[in-house]
Amino acid sequence: MHTVSVLASWIGRRSLLALAAAPLAMLATRSRADDDGIAGIRYVCTTPDCAPYIYDPAIGNPSQGIPPGTPFEALPDTWRCPSCGSAHDAFIRIG
């Protein structure tokens, strides 16, 4: 019985160490969005009939051929809100 409790205690400590190390590993990982200075910046469509749609540069808009990491300012003039079809000027920065 003693061996089981020692083993359970050892596994518990290892799990706690792994959980404590996880946030540190996440901090050490940088995304392309961080490198481009666009992390946390988002834009929302303000058209009243819109769902609303939120454009996140870190995600892009793959359904319209916009890859992750594309800043809002770099979207082509032909890009439109996927929800309502509004142009760029219907969007405001929220982050």
C-alpha cells in the first residue's frame, strides 16, 4: 500500500510541475501576428444589418484568400465583409 501512495504522490508532483511549466512555454512561443505587431488588433463591421463580422489579422480570412497575418490595412480594395458585403470604411478598430 505504501508503494501505491508514493507512486500517486510522485505522479501528482509531476503533473503540477507540468502545469506550472505550460504557461512559461506559451510565453516563449511567438506567433507571426506578434512579429507583425498585429496581435490583439481586430476590426468589427459596423453595418447595422451585419452579424457582426470581426476581422482578426492573426486569423485572416482564408475563405476569401486572405492568409493569417494580413493586417487590415493590407486587405485588397476588392475585399468585403463576409457577413454583409460592406467595404473597408464600415469597419472600426476594436483592439
